[in-house]
Amino acid sequence: MSDTINWEALSEVEKLKYESNYLRGTLVESLADPITGAIAPGDTQISKFHGIYQQFDRDLDKERKRQKLEPAYSFLIRVRMPGGVATTQQWLQMDTLSDKYANGTLKVTTRQTFQLHGVLKKNLKTTMKGINKALLDTIATCGDVNRNVMCHPNPAESSLYKEIVELAGKISEHLLPKTKAYHEIWLDKKLVDSSKIEVEPLYKDRYLPRKFKLGIALPPYNDVDIFSQDLGFIAIVEKSKIVGYNVAVGGGLGSTFAMPEAYPRLADVIGFCESNQVVDVAEKVVAVQRDHGDRKNRKQARLKYTIDRLGLEKFKDELHNYLGHNLEAPKKFSFSRNGDRLGWKQGADGKWSLTLFVEGGRVRDKDKFKLKTALKEIAELIDGQFILTANQNVIVANLSDIDKKVVNERLKANRVAPGKISGLRKNSIACVALNTCPLAFAEAERYLPTLVSKIETVLEEYNLTKEEIVIRMTGCPNGCGRPYLAEIGFVGKSIGHYNLYLGGSFNGDRLNTLYKETLTEEQILNELKPIIADYAKNKKTKEHFGDFVIRKAYVKAILKGSDFRH
Amino acid sequence: MSAMYNPLNENQQLALEELTKELSNEGVLWVSGYFQGLLVKEQPSKANQEATLKNAGLTILYGTHTGHSQKIAAQLADATAELGIKSNMGSMEDYKTKQLAKEENLAVIVSTHGEGEPPDMAEDFYTFITGKRVPKLPNLNYAVLALGDKSYKLFCQTGIDVDHALNKSGANELLPVATADVDYEDIAENWIKSVLEKLLAKSGNGQAQTNVNAIKAKLSAKKNYSRKNPFYAEILEKVKITGRDSGKEVYHVELSLEDSGITYQPGDSVGILANNPPNLVESILQKTGFDPGEKILFKNEEVNIQEALSNHVEITVLTREVIKKYIEEIDSQELKSLLEDDEKLESYLYGHDILDLLTDHPHEWQPEKFFQLLRALPPRLYSISSSQEAVEDEVHITVSVVKYQNKGRERQGACSTFLSEQSEMGDKIPIYIDHNPSFKLPEKEDTPIIMVGAGTGVAPYRAFLQQRESGNLKGKSWLVFGDRSFYSDFLYQVEWQKLLKKGYLEKMDVAFSRDQKKKVYVQHKLKENQEELYNWLENGASFYLCGDMKYMAKDVNKTLLEIIQAQGGISEEKAKEYIKKLKKEKRFQVDVY
């Protein structure tokens, strides 16, 4: 095959993948190199497929350069947890690993999984083994493959939860890379002779052109932001039963400043399939993208661009070809919100779930506020589950009345009893950004709480504290914190400066629109104040902030991703 | 050739014999003229005088580790030449002991190391002269200058032993053995002067005294920058190169040598004449109640007490000598018992300074007496971490700051504090180059090198590799570095990475002792790589060791011995010989402190 590939024309990563011997690269040698805390440049691409990102502490960058020391390299490890479900044992193990080998915190990501930050190279393997010991793994949580499969997280909200979370697991399993590289490198499994069988029947030898994201929504909840996924399945419920799923394709939020051809795009609902067809549909969408995605330019490689390039109808035709049958016409559904409903909820089976707000998704002890300790103690005491939500929150789920009491006690004892949180803060998301994300132009997780407090002061003035408003901040335009689906969105331009986007919908079915560019904090507050004042005075009953700013023409609604501008 | 001693090595001797075997008389005459011509060209004054003088010749032998003895020997040789005395100078290592019986005048300059040990290169001579095979030497006149360090118990022991041995074998003492501490210059000059006087007196030269005085003045006035005549070098860069989490403070310092004409080689050191920490000076003033403005005489120089304490005497460390002198003034049973028990003394000296002594054993000191206790503030030597080939008129050093708590008081090393806290970029500080001939890159420049260094012991290897990179000499270099933690103590990490990438460094192993439960040190890395290490040595590699003397050097030496035994399949005895041979061939060089 290599003879026929013109590598010059392709993105560098294509060759790396092809030559990596199914994701082995030179990782073993890189790990053994004692002179650097980094891995070889090529391996930084390959390691992603194993759930590992190389990063360095950007706060120390200049200082260490002067000290003739290499950057303070460390690694981010992202776990694979379809639907975000962890047992109490798994929670405890991650808690232990975070203290022992990472920076002492657990990050709950916007794709419902754990991230460990700050793992040194020398501890990578031990940490990976520790994760696998808890029957979790990290395969394909990054890289050009299908990533962690998302799904609505709350068992107490619906008795149908069980069915969708099982489906999430099935899809995740089905779309996993089949190479044994992971097991050899991290778990010391022996190499088996696989020369006779095809190593990657689905992904082939170059995997996908780019990452691929997949989620399952259970209306009316759109907490997984189904329109941001490359592939979304929307459960269609009739008479309290899931009769099948609408198929949505081509979502994706990554974009680039000053490059209008790289834009966020919402998924199109293209049809309906039965429950038992979902896995096959997922496989075939992946296959179409594998064969038709752009392998020359990684900034044009996501499925959303493939679809816009082919045209939606042509894409559908191709998918139908791959499937061997046509999808049915989509069915009606409606979403009410894309945020989480915080607090206790009792399911039809009598079991309790608590959706606990975790600011910025960062589970840690801060001063007297001992969230991490509380959750650890809870994990030690209860019989239940921990489910991570797409809004970076944690659900302590499937609890008896007694366990519910235990949870409340432990939260109180560690001063994390759910207090009064504003409607704005409840609906906030921030990506990691500085100091570890190499892409960030500005702060996000470390800054958003402060900014929210300042906006809260304004809201208080207008008696809007309880009003639920979706606010999201990312340190760069790549979209991890899904800022383009927020009613108030911020994207970092440079240290202390943000673009402000307004007009996303409360249920996540409309992109927001750039309102003002490169604002300082003071400017942000000055821009928001009059709009909030107007909202307080002129909002219709139950009118959400995002809808209001469109109606009042603060911004024009974006109807098509390619119309989006930074 | 010389009847004194044969300076030719075996090969040269053979070559000469080969050449002369078949020469006609005419040929011999021509060759002798040829050689004479060479000599005249190189050293006209010496050669001319040699022909006309009938004085008894002088043989000058030195045994050195850091090069001081060699330097003094060279000064003596120069001075004899000025006076028209024939001399031969050589290292103890190259000296054929059989020659000794034929000598008339012998000057020995030898240093002492560690616990009274001779320098490596002097070991054989020392064993011979103090042994039973030494012949009777009734016709020999001799003088010994012993160099040492008073902070060690057996001060100048090697020189004293050599003096004693010569005396025992019936040789005539020209002057009593002279012993010099680390500030040896004055004593060395006087010793040279005395030796010359004695020699001239023996030869009945009337002008002796005037000549000698003139030469002495010349010696002192030599315009070379030295400890006594330092160059004030501007600090161009001073940066802490240990990371935030490090328990250590190591500075990379770049100094300007612009317009000084100073040159150095990789392996040399920079001597810095530092001030004492101001806090300590202040505390001593308070403790003693001295008037800081009062003038005292220190080493024949009138200075006020404040200045003497700051610039002239050593106060940050305690030595055996200080304790000895202390009890001459005050009657303390406790201090006396210290002097009788080495272990107790060691543990008292460790981490204590003059202020502790004043506190623990109070006494109403008179300034003059007090300053007699103390020795002159010695310069601090730092291995140079740059090559002039690469940095031209700069010199770089790597300084570990000595700072610790003891008895509720922060203790600071004199020089490291001077550099880290009292000096800023742009300041000019007094320095000189301390040449170290026994820590040098191989003469044959593509000889493989194995460099072992812990902590700031890695400094000279930065210089070595800069030199090799400047000469575009790739490969055949292996660095073994050790420190506490990879993350914060990997000194010059980025530079090694680049050298590895470019191929100027072929192989690097690292040992970070505190990064895992079990402590890992450089010797463990040597052991891990023992087969390869042995192969390198067998292929002619030179082995360098730099850093801490007390633990690292000992452990590395032990490990190296074990490796040679195991890999060579030889006995411990043979392995020791192997190492000895390496040292003889200058393929095992050590710079430890």
C-alpha cells in the first residue's frame, strides 16, 4: 500500500500512524530514555491513541528555560468510561492514583471521564497498570479513533437509562482499535503472532483522518450536547419504550481563529434506525469517514467537513451504500436543556441519585472545602455508582435511603453540602487550559469561577441569581468546553482577553454568535451589564437568555456552521 | 647526555641507541651540533650559561595532584637558570629511582592528600624512598618543600616523610623541611630563595645574595594574574539552574575575561577570593566585642578588624589547627579531649564555625591573639565548566551554594554566599585561574573518554564537551551523571540533550538518588554497564572522576575495581595494578573535593 501513497501530500500524522506498527511507534524506547521526561516527537502522536497526552507546565516554561532544564514535562491520562460510569472501587482507585502519581486532583471531563494530570514519564506505566487493575482502560480516549462514548447519565431520571448506557458500552467496545499494542506496552502482555489476521478490520492501517466523537441522548435531556458529536443517537421513546434512535451526523466544535474554513458545526439529523441497528450504523458512519475524510489537512478532516464537502445527501447515499439499506425518516423529539439537573432525585425503582456540582470538573480538596475527601469517604461507605456527566459534574447514583443519609453526612462533614449556587454557576463549564494544555491562549478553569462571581453580582442586582444561564469558557477555539453551545460563551484570545459569544440556546440546538472580540474582564462586565439589565426588564416568561439576545437582536442567530465567524 | 638523570623515556632511549649504533664519527659530530642548535634556539640563555658554568647541578622533583608543586618546581627551575645553575626538573612519576645515588643536589616539592597520602603520581617514589631498598646517599644535598592543608590531621605528611627518609639514608639537609598550608605562596618563595642561597654558597659564588634577592623580587613581580594578584572579572550571567523543587541551590555563573589575556584549559579551576558572609562577621564582632575600626597587623599588613574579618581570615569553617591554637590560650579539658579523639573532633568540626567555638568556649580575646588563631582566607576553587574554544573570553563555573541550619543559625559557605547573595550581574569579582595538569582531556584527542560526575562534579565535562564540539569531534564520549532528582537537579540537562542529539556525546547514563525508594548513585550505573565500561577501557578510554571525595569517589573507585576484576576475570591484586597502570598512563584522572 505504501507504494501507492503520496506521503508528501498527506498530513505528517498519516505517515506516523502508518509506520507506527499499529500504534507501537517507539513508545517502549521513549519510556526507557532516562535523559528526558518527554517521549519522542512521533510518539506524542501515537501515545494519544493510548489515552496519553504529553504536556508541560507552562507556568514554569520561561523559568526552566533559563535554568537550562527541559520543560517540566508530564502527561495527561484520559480514561475510557462509556457513559461515565464508575464503580465505587474504580473511584477509589482513581482517587489513589491521583494522589500517588498525578497532581492530587481528578478532572471530570466534558466527555464524561476522568483525567489525571501531571503524571511523570517514569510513573506512566505504573499508573496505567493501576487504572487497568480497576478494570478500566484508556484505549482510544484520544487520537484519530472513536473517543469515549457519551450518554445521558442519570439512572434516577428514567428507567430507560439502563438500556442506553448498555448501548454506549456496546458501541465503545465495537469501535475500539483491535491492536494489542496497548497491552504489550502498558500491561506487559506478550506479543502474539497476528500476521495472519487483519489487525484493524475497521480502522485499517492509518486509522481515521481525525478524532471521532459519539454520544447518545435521552430526550428531553440534551446533557451530552448531541449536536456537537460527530455521530449522535437520539433515543426515540414511545409508550415508555425506546423504539429506536434518530441518527445525527456531522457535529463538531473545533475551529480556528482567522480561518473561516475551520468552523463549529451542529450535527444534522439524517434518519432513524432501530435499536439493534445502532452498532452497525455507528460502524458504517466511521467507515465512510475513514474512506472519505480529508487526510491532507487535519483542520479539514473531521466528519463535519467531509459532509459539507460531499453534501449531506451524497453523504447519506454513501452511508446507505455502506449499510446496504436506507435509514428510515427521523422521528420527532424535543430537548429541554443541555445542562444537568442538580440535587437529589429518586428513580422509579426507589433508588436515589445525587447530581453534585463540581466547579470546572475539578475534584479536589481546597482549604476547608474537601470535595475529594468527601467523595472518597462516600465511595468507601456506599453501595452505588459514580457517574460523570458531560457538564463536568458527578452523580452519586443508585443509592438506598441509608446510603443517601451517608452521602449527606459525608458531604456536610467535609463542608461540601450543596449550598446555594447561582443558576449561572450551575450551568458553567471550563476546559483545563493553562497551565498544562499546550493549546491554550488564556486561562479557563482557573479563571471562570472568578468571572462568574463578578457576573453574579450583576445578576443579583437584577434579581436574576436563580435564572439558569449556560456559561462556558475555553482557553482556545478548539472547543473542548463546548463554548459555542453556550448562552454566554468565552474563548481565550490571549492572556486576560476573551472573545464573547452570545445567543446559544438553553437546550443546545443553536450555535452562538460572536458579540465582541478580545475583551478584558472589565470590558466583559461592561458589555454584559446593559444586556442583563435589559433581560431583567424585558424578558418574556420563561424566556432564556440565549433566546432573548436573539429576539432583541444583540446578535443574529447562526443557522449554518460555515456562517460562524470568530 | 646528562649524567644527572636521563630524561628520555624508554622509546626515545631505544630510538637514540638505534640512531647512534651505526653513526660514523662525522655523523655523531653533526648530530651533536644539531641538538645543540635546537637547544640554543629554544633556551638561548640557559644553554649559553650551561656551557660556561661549573656549578653543581640541581635536580628538582615534584609530586603533585592539582599542579601547585609543579608550578613551584618550574619557578625554582627558572630561578636556577637565571643564576646559571644547571637544573633538571621532572615529576616523581617519571623519575628513575636508580638515578638517586648519582645526584648531588635534590629539591623535592610534594603535596599531601586526604589522610596523609601522597599524590597518585608520587606513590612509587614515596614507597621507594621510605622503603628498605633506598641506598645510602652520603653525597646528596637536599631540601624538601611540603604542601598541605591544615584542616587535615596529617598536615604535610608526605613531604615530612620524604624529608625524614632522605635524612635517614645519610643525605645532607640543605634546609629544614618547609611546610606550607593552602596559602603557600610566601613560604614557597622563601623556600626557593633559601635553596638558591644554599646552592650558591656551596659553589662559592660571591654574588649570591644580591642575585637571589633580585630573583625573588622578579618572582613576586611576575605580572601573571594569580591568587596574590587576582583579575577582577565581571559577572556576565548568574542563574540558578536547579528547579523550584530542588533542595539545592546551584548557580551557573559566567565571568568575563575580556582584556585579561587569561587563558585556561578544560579541567582547570577558577579561584575566587571571596568575602566572608556579613552576618557572620557581624556576629563575631558582637561576640568578641572587638572594635571594628581598630587596626591590627595581619600577615604584616595593617588592616582594621572589620576588614580583616571580612576579607582576610577564614571564619566559616573550623580546623584542627584552630582548636590546637585555641587551647594554647584557654585551658579547656573539653577541647583537649577533642584533640585526642579523631571521631569526636571530626563531628565537632563538621558544620561548625569560629562563632560556635567562641560561643561554646568563651574567652576574652585580645584582637592580636585572636587573629593569630585564624588562617588566611583561602580562595575557593571551582572547576571550570566552559571551554575557551567555545566561549572565548569568558569563563563559566558551576557553584553549589552551601547553606544549612545548625543550632538554630543559618550557616553559609563563604564563597557560594558571596556569589549567590552578595554579587550581582555586572559586579567585578577577584579571580585567578588555577591550572590543573592532572585533569585534562587526552593528548590524543580522539581517545574515548568516560566522564563520571556527581552534582557540580559534572562541570568540567561541560568544558570537555564544549572543547570537543568546537573541534567537531564526535562520539567516543560517555557521561555518567548523578544528583538528587531528575526533575530539578539535572544540571545542564538541555545541553546534554543537544550534545547527544548532535553526536558529540555518545552515551549518557543518569542516577537520581531520590527519585525512587532505593537510592541510585553513579556507581550503580557503572555497574549496570560494566561490560561496556570494561570494553571502553580495553579500547583505550580515559576515565575521569569529578565531584564529592568522601562518598562518591570512594564508591566509584571500589566499583571500578570490582568491575575490572569481574570483567577481566582477574584477582583484586591484578585489578589494582590495572587501575594503577591507568593512572600511570594518565587514563584515570580524578578531581575530587
